[in-house]
Amino acid sequence: MTTTQRLDADLLIPGKGDPIEKGALVWTGKTINYAGPHKDLPMEYRKLKASRHAVVMPGMWDCHIHFLGAEKLDMMAAAITSQALAGARCVPDLQAPLMAGFTSVREVGGYGAQLASAVDSGKVLGPTIYGSHSAISMTAGHGDVHSMPLDGLSALTAHGVPFTVADGVEGCTRAVRLQLRQGARIIKVCASGGVASEKVNPDHQQFSNEELKAVVDEARRSGRAVAAHCHGKPGVMAALQAGCLTIEHGSFLDDETIDVMLEKGAMLVATRAIIEGLLAMKEHLTPVMREKLLHVADAHSASYKLAVQRGVKIALGTDTFSSPKAGGTFGYGKNGQELLFATLAGLSPLEAIEAATANGPLTLGPQAPLSGQLRKGYDADFIAVESNPLDDISILADSSNVTHIWKGGSSVKSSS
Ligand SMILES: [Zn+2]
């Protein structure tokens, strides 16, 4: 029998809307029954024994993460790592974001779609995963593994390795179907070059308008939204015109691109954490990557600020792909850094929390679950923190400040 449980909180931050002082939260099994002021608690829940916490808010969403079992930023190494080894390496990598208060992730290029069932069954501890499987790339694009013979890469693709190269309307349509076959809940497409790939330029559009439209159309027929990796303006414009829901990174947004984002209701997942993470380790990057990083870093910061100022809907993603280096601030478990970066881009702490919670599921379009809010009928995913993140958002950046975590109504972390 599923039991009904209650907690009381000095402050309840619902994810969307104003914080509630002296709040209460009631849930049965995996679903919230009541979240609101303690004084309005329905009679039937008043006699439940309640635990008491300082601040309670929804579990957070990292809307841009990768689980590849990668030990370094090297696509070739990721592609040829055996899938069993990659899966085993992902076990602690899945656990770390959950323990930092991230109860859901949107995984946009990696083994997430495959790993989701291991998490759902309770075999592996981790956030609920909404995965894309591959990031679909054109030949010679951002998600191609340039140093590998193409036939070798397609053999790996056919065996479920999450790298898919496609060309032409037909090829792009089939590429979407290949991801659905792996359990994709979101489709990811590379609409411009990027920083981490060697031979591509972040300013260049990738895929033709027709190809991008084919990806979006096929995704839409299966109720999937499309996330577009793009930095430069031509890629952003093409992705938006094709109907992609989210712009990932968006390093060179200007008023014109933002007008189109607002008109289309597109969202920005800026991923500042990876830019800061790479800047901190720039001497270890290849000269080509370093040059591209320096090309996008300042523009990205200005672009993020402009998007916030103009009212683009923001969801948070970190682009985490590896474990943190000793003393580093980037890597699995450091995901809460992104809230701090969001406030540096101009969001208030309350807005940053909304971007990390209520806005997360919106990046999945029709696949969005009822999650990210403390609200009746929503997933019972929530966290407790010792002090008020509205006074100091950086407390969410340190996982040790997240003292309690409930996922699907069950306690997965309790430090007291
Ligand atoms: Zn990424």
C-alpha cells in the first residue's frame, strides 16, 4: 500500500510563483497531494506526522547533460569505448547530479535514453532521464567523429553507439527514427558547428533548412520536440525557422534572433557552466578548441544577458560530460553552479530557481511530465536545503547544502 506522507517547511519555494512561508507538502506514492500554506492544510492531512525542514523546493532539472562514460573531451575516445565500460562509468556519474538535487535530466547526446530503464527500475540511483540518444549531425558536422572512417562510425551507430550522422531529407527523417528506436524522448540536432569538435566552425550553419525541417517534422509526428545545438546566427535562425523548441548554447544571439525566439515561443538553454569549465582548463585544450572557446566565451555571456533582458524563457543546462577535476567547479554533481551563472546573466534568484525547476519539463514539449513544481498532481520530486537560496543562490551550487532529496516520493538522501 502506498502511504501518504507530509513535511512542513519554514519556506516552501514552489518552482513557479511566490515562496510560501510556513508551508506544508503532502504526497502519496509518487505524486504530490498538497503544497501550500500550513494554515490551509486539508483536515485529512493534519494528523499526519510531519518532518520539519528549513527550505523545501522542487528537485532541479539539468536540461543539457551527457552520459557517455567519457574520461576526457574526446569524441573519438567516447565513440570507441565499449558500451559495457561506458555504462559502468555512468553509474557514479548518474548518482552525482541526483545527490546535488537534480532529480531530472534532459540528456542530449549519450547513453541516457538507454540508461533510463536501469534508473527507472531502481537498479541504478540517478535522476529521471529524458534522453535524445545521439545528437544528430550532418556528415562533417559538430557531432561527426571526424577522425574515424565513416563506415566504422555507421557500424557503431547501428550497434547503438550514440553518434548519428545523416544527410538529405530522407537521411534526416531516418536519423530521427533511429533515435526513437533507442527510446528518445527529445530529438537533438546540431544546427551549427561547435567548440569541442575539431574541424567545424561554430559560426557556420549545419544542415540545410530542408534537412532541419525534416528532423522537426519527423519528431513532431511522434510527439517529440527538437533541441538545436547552435552558436552562430545562421544556425540559430535556421533552427528557429524549422521549428526547433530550444536553442542550446545560443552564443551569438542578437535582437533579430531574439525577436524570432519570442515570436516562436522558443527557449534558451544557455549552458554557461561548460564555457566557464573550459575557460578554467583552457591550457589543456587543443589550440583549435582553445581558439574557438575564446571566440564564443564573451559573446555567449552578452548573448545570455540580452536574452534574459528581452524575456526569452530560460531553462538551465550545464553540458556536463565528465567528473569534476580536483578542486574544479565543473562536472557531475556541480550542476547547481548553473543557477549562480543564471543570476550573473540577470535572472533574480527566484527566476533562476524557476528556470532550474518549473521550466525544465517545458523543454520536452509534448513529452513534458508534470514535474518541476510543488503542486497537486505533480511528481513528488523535491529537495530540502539548510538556508534560503533566495538570499544566496550559491548555496545550491554545493551539493552538501542539499540535505534531503526525495525522488518519486521516496527519500534518496537524508543527511540528518
Ligand atoms: Zn552538449
